[in-house]
Amino acid sequence: RIRSSLRPTRPQYFFGALRRIFQLGPAKGWAATFHFDLTGPEAVRGTVRIDDGELEVQPGVLAGSPDLLVRADGQLWLDIVSGRRNPVWAVLRRRLRITGDRRLLDRFAACFPR
């Protein structure tokens, strides 16, 4: 597993960073569509599809039917994906809302090293 220093620093950079740090190995053998609806001063949304090791990123659009929908403030989401904030804390305080199969979030995270 590779560690990454290519963490996005602003919500609008989140989707571009995914392409740079995607790891093929953990993405093999499963498929899911993820919608991200990031709110706040730099609101951004997009669709990420992982399909047996292939990554498709569509910034700016929520395309198709998601297996998992993530809604959060953009900066909070960046803090969660970088390890600075605990996602359980954010869910309990209703600052992170997840709709769908939550186990997919772990699979998603395995494809993108911190």
C-alpha cells in the first residue's frame, strides 16, 4: 500500500485528487457508485464509480443511482479523509450523512491511501 502526500486542500480539488491516488488492487472484484454532495462555501458534488479496478470520476454531477451517498460540509469531508477528524464523531453530530451500504465506505477508503 502506498502512502500519499497528494491530499486535496480544498473541496473542489477532491475529485481530481482521487484520480492521482487511486489504487487498483483494493478496487478489484467489486463495483459501486458513490455520490458526494459537499456543501459549504466551496460546495461541490460529483459521482465516483469503481468497477472491478476501474475508476470513473464525474465532478459536478450526481449521475445514476448511487450505492452510497455522502453529504457533508466540504472542509469537514477533507478533514475526515485526511484523518484529522473522526467520521463516527461527524455522523453522531449529524455533520456527516451517509445513505446506503456503509460498508462500501471502507472499501472506497481502501482504494485511496492517506
